[in-house]
Amino acid sequence: MKIVALERNSAGTDISMECFKDFGEVTYYPNTVTKEEVKERIKDADIVIANKSPLNEETLKDAKNLKLICELATGYDNCDLAYCKSRGIKVANVVDYSTGMVAQHTMTLALALSQKLPHYDNYVKSGAYSAQDRFSNFDIPFYELEGKTWGIIGMGNIGKRVAKLATAFGCKVIFHSVTGKSTCTDYPQVDKTTLLSESDFVSLHCPLSDLTRDFIDREALQKMKKTAILINVARGRVVNNTDLYEALVAGEIQAAGLDVVEAEPLELTNPLSKLMDSNQLIITPHLAWASVEARTRCVEGVYKNIEAFIKGEDRNVVNP
């Protein structure tokens, strides 16, 4: 077997990927971005391990030996599933390896913004606290999670984990199913307008699709409470970044915590890059999934997918 890992560094250089040598000859590339690079690097491959590299007819047509694509991730929007199926190329992803970490990061962003932690950390480090004559300072009001309404868009594994955490903090949880097909009965399911207008926190845990692209746009933001906090740990294009920038500047919502943006890495042309107030906006570099434990599980998941394929079994195949 000839195996090509197109984006070895996407798992982090601190996580070993030597395990794939159990299955044959492996070529590792730190990163692969352009279509030309993809075409050249996979032309003799039997198995490709990828994350964001474009995998479609243009890049795959000359890879005559290709039998399996393993996504080093849960998402597979970089891959043309229909074309792969027409060629008999199976595509497998890794599921539920980062659920706990993404949920944890969701709460971290919400807590940091709601408690104004950037402001108070800076207050102490600036020397202002040491210079005052009283023991405490709370010049910017902050509030409890208990008693607040937490709205979840996308009640999959991550959404359900966030719901449990929010409930543990004393929040009332409601959710909206974009497709309308959710079978979850643990929490009230509401329409989009109700969720936006009633929620103190809105967190996004849905995949990117035609239904979710720009799901949070100017119209949606105007329906939210002025005190609301928006959290996006899903996909960047679920939130219209220009509309969010304008809403934050106008004070239409209180704050936003983002782990994803429209184009990654963050482009300086993205208006959100202008907002320097971390009490209003926190952006992390698409790391919610990336704890050491989660990245280790992801690599192990790919290993098991390849192992199953060699045995003639389907494991996590998304284009059966």
C-alpha cells in the first residue's frame, strides 16, 4: 500500500503519525494547499489522508490507484463525495474524537466573555488594582449563567454535550434543528426566530451546508438580545463575518466568541480583525478540537479506518 498524508502537521508535530507505516509505504507532507500540489502528490497513492486539501474530480482524476480517502477530521466538505463514489473511492472520517474538547471550549468562550475576564486580568496586570485603596473592583458589570437561556443550533453530539454543561450551570436550554429532522426530546425544540429572540447565549454546532451558510446574518443578529453572546465553534461561514462586525460595532449584541472565521487563517481584510476589544470579541485560531487527547484520538481513528478497510470492512464510510 502507498499511503500519502497530505497535511501531516494538521494533527500537530507533537502527535506521532508513524503508526501508518504498519500498512505500507507512507509519504508525509507538512501541508498541501494548492490543487496542483494535491494532483502531483497523490497520483500513485492507494490511500490518502487529508484534512482541508481539495479532493475532487480535478485533483483526483489522475490518481488511478486511489481506493480510500481518510479524513483526519469529522468534516469532509473538502471532498466531492459523489465523484469519489462514481470512482469507487471510499471516504471515511473520524467521529466523536473532539466532542468533549469542543464543548469545553464553547463554555470557556462563554465564561470569558460573560465574566469580562480579559478586562479584569488586564486591570490587575496593568497595576491599576495595586494602586487602588479597596480590596475589590467590578467596574464593568458581569452576570451569572444560572437562570439564563442557552440556545443551541445543531443538536448533534457536540450540541448535546454543550446542553449538559449549560444545564449544569443552571441554564435553560432550547435548540433549533436546521434540517427539522432532530429526534432529540431532552430539550424544547423551537423555531429560529424564537431561539434568537429568547436566548442569552447562542452557540453554533451545525455543519456547513446550503442550509447553514450565512445562517447568522444581519437579519438574524437583529433578532437577538442586545445582551446576547454568540459562540461559533462550527464552521466560519455559518456566520456572516461582515454582518457580525457591524452588529458588534453598533452594539446590537453584547459579544461574540469565535473559533472559526470565514477564511482561515484570519485575513486582514476580514473586518473582525479590526476589533481589538477582547471583552467584545474573542477569536481563537480554530483550536477547539485540538487538545492533545483529541488529536491523539483522531490519529487513532484514522488508523482504525485504514485497518478496517484492509480487512474488507467499512468503518465510518460517509459515501457508501
